Amino acid sequence: MNDADKGQGSGQGGVLAREWARLRGDFWDLGMLSWIPVLLCAILWLVFSAGIARDLPIVVIDNDNSTLSRQLTRWLDASPGVQVAAKVASSDDALHQLRERTAFGYLVIPGDFERKLLGGRQATVQWLYNAQFSSHAGALLRDVRTVSTTLSAGIEMTARVKKGMAPLQAAAQFEPIRTTLNSLYNENISYEAFLTLALIPSMLQIFIVVAIVTSIGRELRDGTVPQWLATAQGSWLRAVGAKLLFPLIAYVVLALLYLLFFSLARGWAVAGSLPALLLSMLLLVLAYCGLGTLLIAATLSMRLALSGAAFITAPAFAFAGQAFPLMAMPPLARAWAEALPLTHYLQLQTKYWLAGAPWRYGVQEMLILAGFALGCGAVGLLLLARRANVPAAWGRT
């Protein structure tokens, strides 16, 4: 029996005192509930804190070297998302920079660029980019297209005005149908809102399951189940409840800190139902506490339970519908995604935090999370009560 087990009373106070003593006595266990998640989430936030990718490098092959081709290059360099890193002489030189990742794309301006434009004919520029980086490619394509369209419109309108057409009439004829684009819920298309707000809960769910599995798993591994149950007066409900209480409090507090930091310090205010968002966070923590309990109860082995936790939680973000739409996934992948609590929580967070939805829009997902919490927790508790109270279940790694 270790020091944490000595002198502990029985009943709920005794089992809680025992758990607190064990937490205080292990630097890393206490860290798993406090500073380690905070540190890793802070590092993750730093990666995307800029929000918008700016000054992505490209190269230009200017085969015309005319006034208009140089103007196009200057306008590209002045756009917020693009930096013309160099002018090169050939496609081989440009491809070399793409392979070295010193540029993400290159623009080829033909030798007759200015002559065709001033002669009223269409000039074709070629934009080639590294499509391995889809987010970079999308941002660069948007800026390149905007600059080329703006330059084309300016040249065309100038030519028509010189012919005596009024500027407004020239603009209307050049663009008879004008499309106004308005982005909703993430106006600046910020990576901070798109990725960081989703990745931090994805990290927390890993910590929650690992904390629960290791807390209960050590009792089985070390053969201290009798002492653990004795402080809970033989009640598995009290024993498991004490194991879950401190992680539950810790991760709910961390979730609140996450909410306060991004809503107050970073300006991502909750646009929808704040009570519904808070309840969703609580249900997420409870669901993964239940999952951790079920994993260790089903395996009775900390090693196997941690392997199962890694299998379920590590790739969960890829299936959550943030990086790739749920409705576009193959049926098997979508079925697995729907079986993960994180998927339903991120849908709730998206609705309540940024989309401004009232509470009724997320009732179904909240019921699913509550079902995860109650179902996994109840089955895990029953399995522990039936299987873990015999010496044959102890001592496994």
C-alpha cells in the first residue's frame, strides 16, 4: 500500500481524499489535468494565431517585360496574400523553387501580353501552383484571379471611355451581372476560427480519455483495487465517481478557459446561445469520461485501453467534418464519424459559437452526447463491478 492509501477514511470523503492525495503525489498526473493541456493548446494556438496566411511566396516568369506585365507583377506583390519572391527565366527554375518549397506557385506572362491587350485581344497568363497545399493554393488563386481581373477591367474600361462611353456605362457593359460575395460566420476566413477553435477540443478529448484510463488502470495494474473499494465502502459507483470527479472538474475548467480566451481576448464572441454552448462543453467532457471508463473496463489492461484510446481519439479530428465535409464522406467513414462524440460536439460549437444559432438547433446533438456519456459510463461501471474485483483481473500492464 502506498502513502496515498494510508490513513484514508471510508465513505465518499475518504475515497475523494485518497484520489486527491494520489494526484498531488504524482507530478505528471496532476500536470495532465492542468498545465500540460494548457501548454500544448497554447502552442497550437500560436501556429494559427495570425489567422490569415499572408505574403505567400510565388515566382514570375515575365516573357514580355513590358509596362503592363510589370504592372501586373507589382499588383500581385502588393496584394495581401502574395509575395513575388523572384523573377525567373524558365519553368525549370520555377519548378525548382516549388520543389524546394521556397514558392507555392508561378505565373507565366507570355511575350505578346501587352501587345494583345492594347490591341483589344485576349491575352492568356498561365498560373501553376502546388496543389499539395490546398489551403495555400486556394488563397493564392483568389488573389491572382482578383489582380488579373482588376487589371483586365481597368484596361477595357479605359479603352471604352476613350471611345466616348461614360464610365458607368462602360462598367455596366463590361460586367452586366455583378456578383456580391459575403462570407458568413468567419468573415475574414481566419484559420484561427476555422482550425484552432476545432483543434483544441480535439486535443482535450485525448487528454480526458488518457487521464481516466490511467487513473483506473493503475489500480488494476498495481493490485490496489481492494484498498480503492474499501475507501468507497465497497461501492463501485462511489469509487469510479471519485476517479472521474477531479478530471471532470479540471477539463470543464480548461474548457471554460478556452471559451473565455477566444471570446474575450481574441474577439471571437459567442454569437448564439451561450448556455447551450456551455452545456455542450460539459457533455463533451462527460462523454469522454464515460468512454475512458468503458475502455479500461472492457480490457482490464492499461496498455490495451491506451491503445484503444489512441485508435479512437487521435484521428477523430479527421472524421469530425471540419477538414472534409461529412456529407461527402463514403458511407463507412461517415458512420465512424457519427460514432465519435467529437463530431457531434464540433457541430454544436459551430452552430452556437460562430453561426449564432439559438439553443433549439442543437438538441439532437446534445442528446447524442448525453447518450454517449450515460451509455459508456453505465456499461463501463457494470463491467468493472463484474470483472475487476477478482485477483485474476489485477497485475496486467
